[in-house]
Amino acid sequence: MVLAVDRVYERLRADILGGVHQPGARLGEAELAEATGSSRTPVREALRRLEVEGLVEVLPHRGARVPDWTPEDLEEIYDLRMLLEGAAARRAAARIEAKDADRMDELCGLIEWAAAPGDQQDLDRVAELNAEFHGIARAAAASNRLVTMLNAVVQLPLVMRTFHRYSPDDLTRSCAHHRELVAALRARDGTWAESVMRAHVLSAKAVLLRDPPS
Amino acid sequence: MVLAVDRVYERLRADILGGVHQPGARLGEAELAEATGSSRTPVREALRRLEVEGLVEVLPHRGARVPDWTPEDLEEIYDLRMLLEGAAARRAAARIEAKDADRMDELCGLIEWAAAPGDQQDLDRVAELNAEFHGIARAAAASNRLVTMLNAVVQLPLVMRTFHRYSPDDLTRSCAHHRELVAALRARDGTWAESVMRAHVLSAKAVLLRDPPS
DNA sequence: GGCTCACTGATTGCATGCAACATAGGCAAT
DNA sequence: ATTGCCTATGTTGCATGCAATCAGTGAGCC
């Protein structure tokens, strides 16, 4: 048995990150309750969780909205991401197991293929594989607290469809970061891993701020 | 009009941090509803918020509990605090206004007096003043996201009654950190401020891990 | 004697009803 | 024409009822 509040939460989260609910869109409780086949109570509780995680903003008596990020927000968010992802990478270097590193290498290959210019290019698939890659890295950090905090700032790229803004050079650099991160993790070098990860996040930030969303 | 869910949230948070609800204690919804003069609905929503912030743990169908921190948890929490407080201090150095720095200096004096050995020593008052001191620093960072994340890890010292574990030398060092932080902020030196803050947090961590709680 | 299982009591999870509040539109007064 | 108020309407906030689930207990069986 899966709790209704969790169903609603996952659904809402996916829809916000996937762009189904655009920034600024109103999220009516009754509407969401009907859409998820539950009542308003679990919807309200899911909205509270998402509010704390920063994925929705709730105004008293005025309902919930998907926030729209200002450039200052994006700057702040990416700086936090750099800090937290870097710390997670450092922890991961001390803890990662060989099979996880192997899978990350595998994902590097898949990402490189899906990102390469040509008919087979599929940037949405890159986003998906990229999410798995970084998911493994975060899991290897073995810190629930860190993971929770990252959830609040990590998956914005999906909202923004970041990879569609990447130039071919950006994509090449991103793939190089991935390969280097795995190397640093295998070498058990936390400082190296943290440095690569920080560069990786900051380069993503540069892409996003270079050509601001909408 | 203040929302019931916010009342319950503040009350619960204060009671957990203040030690009214000891780690491991069960938090029954009906009990909390009666204690706060509201119904179970706002209690449930407040518990969801506190769950995301890591201040309570909720098991499905089994209710909410105050988590009890293992030494590994404490290590993790203090490392995160170091990161986030350091980042906040760096931002604060670029933004703080003179009157806030003045108040922080004032608080330094009050803390030093209340922390000094003798009849006037009052470690609970030190904790209170210390919270205001760091509250100003965090507010000067002007980052709601950072503040929210810090809330999840910052105020554990209150639970642990940390200052009661401090030796006279620890207290002296803590006060010196405070003075130095204000100097770094006034100098608008973000790196200095971050470094002092990291030292401050890590020294607190050392005290806590030196003599583990209960 | 130890183990299993059903029953009991209590608690959580969810649905729904009602009251409080906020926004929008119309109407009147200046 | 503009401003202010007032009502209408939809929404949120909260209380409560009921079903689902879990911990504990004791009887029955191996």
C-alpha cells in the first residue's frame, strides 16, 4: 500500500520539474485532488512538503503557485548546488563502491553518444541519463540530510531544459567533467572529486546565466 | 490572524529545540492537537514541515518521533553547518549594514559577560544571545534558501545544551571567534568571514564529539 | 515451553463539511 | 472619470468522522 500523500507528492514534483506546471501557474487544491484521485487533505500535506523544499510557494488564503526564478534566485541556487554537490562528491570519494563507479562509466558512454551531434542526438535522454549519473554520486555520499537539501536545488535543470541551451562545446565539457569525476572517485581523492563537481556545477550556471530562461 | 498551522509549527519547533520533547519521544497527533488547542489537521501539516527539515521523523501509520542523533549524525550535521554557515558569512560580508555589525558587537560584550566564570555566569542566557548573534549574521546573508537550510541543522546546539559542555577555554575561544567575525564582516572580507565561521562551527563540533551527549 | 495467529485498543490516513478569508465586479458618491 | 465600498463567488483553513493499519495480548497448537 502506497500512501496517497506520497503519490500526490511524487506526481506534483514530477509535473513541476517536468514543466507540466509552468512557473507562475496556480495550483488549486481541489483541482489537484481531482487530478490525483484523492481528497484535498493529502494534497495539502504534499504542498507543505514542496513548500519547504522550495518547489512551490504558498500564500495564506491565496493558494500555492509554482515560483518563477529571478536571475538572482538562479545565481543563489547554483551557488548552493556547487557547495552541496561538491560536499557530496567529497563524501562519495571515500565511500563509493566499484560497481557504482562502473555504472557511472557506462552512463558516461551513453551520455556521450546521446549528446553527440547527429541524428541520434537526444537531449531529453541526456537529461535523464545525467540525472541517473548524479543520482548515483549523491547516493554514494550516504547522507540523507545532504540528499534532502540537494533535492531542493538540484533538479531545476529539468525545469529549464538546460541541455537544450548547451552548445556543442558545453556538452563536450560536461561529458569531460563526468569522466573526470569518475576518475577522481575511483582514485578516492575527495578534494579532486569536489573540485571537479564544483567546476561542473559552475559551468552549468554559466550556461544558464549566459542565456537567461524565457 | 495567525494561522493555526504556524502556531503549532513554532510551538513544536521550540519545544523540540528547547528539550521539552526529548529525543526518542513519541509525538501523538491527538495529544499535540489538545496541547495547542487546535485539531489534528494543522498538527499533521506542521509535522510534515518539521519532517522535511529533519526535526522529526515520521513512520507511516506509526506516528512521529523526535529523532535521536548518533555520533555519525552529529558529525554529518556539523559538517553541513560548517559549509552553510560559512557560505552565509561570506555573503553577509558583502551585504551587512553598520547598525547590524554594531548590534553584533554589543552582543559580543553581553555574551562575554554572561559567559565569564563567576556568580553572574548564565549559560542559558549565553545560548539565547548567541542565537541572536548568529541570527543577525544569517539575516545579513540575505538568502532565504540558505536560511531555510540552516534551520534544519543550526539550532541543534540548543537541544544539546551545548554551552554547558564548554570549558572556560572553549567559551573564551568562542567569544574570540565572535569578535573576529564582526571584524571580518566590517572589513567586507568574505573569505576571512567564512574562514572564521568554519573554525567556529568546527570547534563547536569538537566540543560536542569530545564528550558525546547522554 | 515456545510459536502462531486472531482479536483488541489505539493511532494514523483520508474524506468531507463548514466557516473564514481574499479577489473581482458592480454600484454609488465625489 | 475616478475612487471607495459592498456584495458575490470561489478558495483556503480547520474540525470532525470513519476506515485502514499497527502494537500488544492471550488463546490455541505444535
